[in-house]
Amino acid sequence: MVLGLLASNGPRHGHQIRRDAERMNVGNWGGVSVGALYREIRQMENENLIEPLRTEQVGRRPARTVYQITEAGSRELHVLRGEAIRALHFGPDAFGVALLFGWTWGRSELRALLQERRNTLAAAMSGLQAECARLQAQGEIGTLDVLMFRRRGMQLEAELRWHEEFETVLSELPEAKPTADAAVSGSEEPSPVVEESSLRKPKGPKKRREP
């Protein structure tokens, strides 16, 4: 992100780069750690990917170093950009893990949990659309930025459609077995208790070990 901003927007100091990152909320959707930007800038300077251009100071504010991208940084940006665009990135899916390996709820509880998730997705999509419209009205984003907002919105729409499809087949899924916690809370009918001794197979005569 830092190399891209310096290449496209020209020389900038660390505070400007951080402000751009926060304005675009790239920490949430781009996997960029905004809090680590200054450390990353120092590391890129040590690797000769960026270099100090000048120092600026406004009033009593601390002096800030303005950086520009180097030729080595431009080559690195070209490589990183190509890798990021060509590759498919799939992150951890805690929801999928919980659904596949935590199938211990009754349908009513699962439906309630899924409805909460659908509400969260719908709220996220509304917030995304509102933020895009606000930034576009203020002239802070261009056509490509709007398309990136739209891409994220389409991902949320696809997730909502998946939930609708899952709801249609939920009633056909086998009922999950109640857990001990569910039985205590009363959310599921407790299973009949079977004595462990009744499940054991009768023991036969012990086999003698071969000498």
C-alpha cells in the first residue's frame, strides 16, 4: 500500500500515508496494519525501497520526513502488484468451521444465530453503500475506488443469497444431537440415560499368552 501511494500520489510523509489508510479503512478490508505503518516505512527505507526527500514542519508540529519511492521500490511494487492480482486469496473461515464442526444445536437455535448473522451482513452492506456515497460526494474517491466498494458490496450480497439458499434446505438436514450444555439449559429434550454397564459386551474367557 505504501509503495502504491507513493507511486500514484507522489512524495508523502508518514502521517499523510496513515491518514490515507484510515480514510479508506484499508485496515478492515485490505489486511493492512495501520498501527504498524511507521515501522514498515522504516523497514522499506532500510531496504532502499523508499528514500527521504525532504523534511517539513508546520508551526510547532513535529518535523516530518517526506518520502519518495526509489527505482528499486518501483520494481518491487510491479512484482507485488502482479502477484496480488494473479493469486487467489482465501482467508480463515470461522463461520464455516463453526457450521461444519459445531453442528450441535437444534434448528430453532441455529436459525436464530443465522438470522443475527444476516442482520449483521445487511447492516454492513448498508454502511458500505453509505460510506461510498459520502466519499464520492466529497470528491475523495474516483471511479476505481467506487468499483472496489461495489466489489465488496457484491461479496456481501452473495453471502446473503447463500443464507437464503441455506434456509431452504435447513429443514431437510438431520437434527443435531443435543450436547450436555443444551440438555442442562433445556434448549433440547434430554436424551434417555443408558447405563454404561448395559452397553458393555460380555467378557469371554481370557486368552493365554503364547510362550
